[in-house]
Amino acid sequence: MAATRLVLEPRRTRGVSAVIQQAAFAMSHNTFGHLFRITTWGESHGPAIGCVVDGCPPGIALEAQEIQAFLDKRRPGQSRFVTQRREPDAVKILSGVFNNEAGQQVTTGAPIALEIENVDQRSKDYGDIAMKYRPGHADYTYDAKYAIRDYRGGGRSSARETASRVAAGAVARKVIAGVRIRGALVQMGPHAIDRANWDWDEVGNNPFFCPDAKAAAAWETYLDNVRKDGSSVGAIVEVIAEGVPAGWGAPLYGKLDQDLASAMMSINAVKGVEIGAGMAAAVLTGEENADEMRMGNDGKPRFLSNNAGGILGGISTGQPIVCRFAVKPTSSILTPRKTVDRNGSNTEVVTKGRHDPCVGIRAVPVGEAMMAIVLADHFLRHRGQCGA
């Protein structure tokens, strides 16, 4: 008996033109944002990836090296704890900038096109999974939706796409220059940091973006064992934005925390997002959860705690905005896993190649970038509605 083919073939509709028929099955939703808007493009093993940033105000100084500084934080191959794919991630600004009268390169208000070449593809590593679906990955769902998939590193579903977001986030930071955005890895697998040891200066002193020196040292041994076993582990990332004034965000369907949740959930492998106390708010009493207020010496309200994570009613309070997200273990592992293939047969799959044993590590600069993109968008939306 012939094996059952699992792929859902595009259904042909009688009387619909070929153009409309083809468009009905095109991949959409590659754009994020409203006034400050990014569109990413490219695949993991294609010639290049990149993005188009639309809505950036004119007159903002912008050089490629400013973007490069953030891409270097995310760049693969910087330690034994991340993928050994050797990508320089050198960014090129293709449009949207010009020299002003002072000879400084500034944004023109036109779309800013950014390109990052892929130079270290090893597509042959993925030949064994061309017909197999990796459990926990998007292989099956992409095939079911589009009836075709790029199996080379996952194509469009690869975390390689996040380099484009980091580049766009660098532009966003220029729009909200008074806001400071920092991220950290606060948990790896079951091992969380001791928040009493939190030191932002430590984040750059270890390969994990960890603010706790003791935790970072313990993580080295833990992740070495995970890596040597050919397995992977999840993590929790925390991103904090300071300097956001009260008033950004809009009820009811343009809430700042709503858009932050959407932004963070759009990052590859993210399975949960929380703002402020987040899930822990469920175990608090009303007295414990309420962020009490007193009038400060500057004539502005002062909060005595920040369970709300800097957002109330979808609008920023002026406190630090705190967002955390959970990243699942990468599904590309050496341990054989039960699966099926495109022909409907039961089989097993082992994923070879160069993969992050903890993809949450390099998700830290990605989370920072998405925070910046959301805040830049809300800054422009607030200015457009309220004029300040």
C-alpha cells in the first residue's frame, strides 16, 4: 500500500486568476510595527539576510559601525557555548542615509535598507533532514502550510533571521536616544541567578550575558556537559528599559505591554513572555501586588515597587520597563528522536551541524532589539497623537 503523503497541497479554486491563486499561498507577515516598521528578509543559507526599516525620522546620525556594535554582541562563534558557524555579520547600509551640510551621514526619512551577507553556509549538513521533520522544529508546519520548505538550517524559520532584527534595533535605539535598554540571561535550564548578586558590569565579563558572576561560573560546567552530550537546554532572558517617560502606549488595542509581548513571542524559540511580576502576580495579594505611590521631590509621583513592570493600563508609568521571556531548548540535537518523513513513514532523526546548546544566550541582544523597536514605534505614535 502506498505511503500517505502528509503535505497539504495548495487547493485550486475554480474561476480565480492565477495571480490571486498564487498570492493566496504566499508567505506574509514579515513586517512588524506601525509608524516605526521593520521588514526582514532572507534565509539562513541564502546569499544574504537583511531588513528594511521604514518610518525612521530624518536627520538622525547613523553609521554602519553603530549598527555593527550590536550585531557583534549576537554574532555566532564567539565562544564554545554557541554555534560555531563563522559569520562576520558585517552590515551594509544600502539606502536611507545621506551626508548633511556638515558632512555627517544622517537618515533622510526614506526606507533604510540593511544587508548582512551569509558567508559560512554548510547546507550539506542538512541533507539528511530534507525529507524528515525535526520534532520541536517548524519543519512540518512550514511544509503543511506552504507545501515547500527550505530544509537548509530551517530557511526562514532559522534563528539566523534575528541578526536582521538586531540591526533594525540599532536604528531604533537612535530614535529613542534617551532610553537605556539592557538585557541579561537570568536562568539557564533549572539554574537561576541570585538576584542579590545582580551586577550589570558582569554581563560583559562572561559568555552568557549573565549579571551574576557566581552563576556564570557554574553555568560553564553545566553547559559544557550539555554540549558534550549533543543536547540542548532552555533559558530565561530579562530585558529592562530605563528612561521611558510616563505616557507611551495606548488603550485598548495598542497597549505597550501587548506589543512587547507580541515582539518577544515573535523571536525564534520563545514560548512565554511576562511583564513585571508576570506569572508570579497570581500568588500575590492585592496589597502585595499594588505598586504604592508617593509624591517625589521633583513633583512627580514615585512608585514604591514595580510589580507592574513599568506599565499600567497599557501605558508606561515612567518606571523601568521589565520584560522576561522563556526560550525553549533548540530542537537540533544529536540524540535520535522519533519522527515521520514527508512520505508518511515512521523514522528517526539526528540533526548534525553547528547549533547552539543554549539558544537563549544569543537571544539576549535580540530581546534588546525588539524592546527598542517597540519603544521607538510607541514614541512616534505618542508624539503623533499628543505632540510631545
